[in-house]
Amino acid sequence: MPVESLFGRRDRRLVRDHLAAVSPDLLHTHLGYSDFLGGLAARSLGVPSVSTVHVMNWDSGSRRDRIKDRLMFLARRHTATAVITVSEAARRRYLETGWDRPDHVLTVHNGIRGEEAAGHGARLRRELGLGEDDFVLGMVAVLRPGKGHDLAAAAVRDLRRDHPNLKLLVLGDGPDRAEIKRQLEVAGDAVVMTGFREDVLDLLGTVDVLVHPSLFDAFPTALLEALATGTPIVATAVGGIPEIVDDGETGLLLSAPPNLDELTAALRRLLEDPDLRQRMGERGRRVFAESFTAKHWVERLMPVYEAALAGRKKTVGG
């Protein structure tokens, strides 16, 4: 559906007409535009709705963006039966804005389908120009400021003095690709950029350590994918990351904001201790199986859906 504007009457009508035609029992919206337009449409049709907020940073610079953020907050508060945040850290930050009430906002950790294809590691390494003996650090993140690409590249540059077979595999694309590419140049030919890939789990199966020195993150899916593939993690203890990574057990957590010396030391520790990497990888797989599969996610969502359906019945579509 080609929705172009948050404020246009045509777009509001398009969303409402589509929802009326589909006639769902419940609407679950994700991201701000769908929360606003979908929430208003659902309320007008008597369809119960819930909203999931995937971010925890609303420090927008422009006045127009701040107005949009406030409208989205108000729409969730007044149209959604419940607002879901993806981590406890995100819930705290959401409530700190003062735009919603505690009994209306709850945390539901995401889950993923986590099964990489077996036997693809050697082929993928060849495809990407990586050697069998290369030690590969992986980054999976949108290419924009705040994800720590510059810090990771600097750490690789320094570590290569003692570990010349070290490589940095950068997965993802984004609005600041050119600038991120420039930042990564400090690591020279150690960097391999893949662009957007749909086979992230398979690629992580070829990676020795996932590095994620982010400045902020609500609940990064890349870390769940690392757990699923038994890949040890080095990440900043910000946002919901400590709710995923058990420091010393499934990975190593860095102080916030991350700094080069601490990141380099953490990576060196894992580079030089294969037994530790193996223990962390095995523990990560267990944690994933116990907490972060798609099945666990559905089980956490169902009570939210049931409460929404019990609280309000739709009035269209029978």
C-alpha cells in the first residue's frame, strides 16, 4: 500500500479502507507511521490493536520530527490496547518521555527463527574472499552513525600487528554507506563489505566473533542471530544488550560509551583463547534455545493478544 505521508487525508483513508476490507480480529503495528495510521484506523473500526516500539532513541533534531514523534506517542497511548517495548531498557526510556503510563507499556523480548544451513561455511568464505585460516570478526548493522564501525576498524588495524590474518566482515547497508566505507579504510584490506544479505545466519556461521560496539540499541537482532549460531559476542552494555549477552558467559560487554582500548583488549582475549570462544558459543546456543526462538516469542505475545481481544471486540466484518 503506497502510503506517503503521516498527515495526508488520502493516506489515512487508504489505511482505513484496507483495514476494513481485511477485517482482522486484531491489528499489530510496528514502527511509527503504522502505529499512527494503523492505530487511528483500528480505533475508528472498533478493531483492537497493539503496537511494538523497536527503538529507544527519540532525540530528533528538527521540530517537524519532534512533532511526528509526539503524534506517534499520542496515537499509541490512545489507540493501542498495549504498547510493547522489546527490552526493559527500552521500556524505561519510553516511560521517561512522560508520554505514556506504566500500566500501558510492557516488555516482550523478540525471538527469531535461528537455523543456519549446515555445510555452507567453506563455500561462503571462498565467495567472500576469506581464507580458511582467517580469523573473522563480523558486524551486522545498518550503515549509519552510532553503530561503531569506526571503532571496530581501528581495533582491527591495531590487532593486525600481532594477528595479520584478522578480517572484518561488515554485513548490511544503509543511508551512510559512503561515510562508513571511508571510516573502514583505516583497516585496509582487512575489511570485506557485503552489503545487504538475506543469509545472515549462514554468514554468521563463518564468523569467529560478532563485534557490536554500538552507542545505543533497544534489542539488536544481530545478537540473537549470534547466539543462535554459537558465535561469541563483544558488545557495548547499552540499551537491551545486557538482556541478551551474559557477560563472561556468552560474550564480553564493554563499558558505555565504548572506547578503543577496551574493545581491542576484549577482542584480543577472544582471539587468543579458542577454549573461551568455544564455551561462549556453546552457552550462547543454549541461551538461544531457552529464551530467544520464534516459539518463545509467540508464547510471550499470545497473552498480550488475548488481553487485547478480551478488552474490545471488532465491530466490522462480522
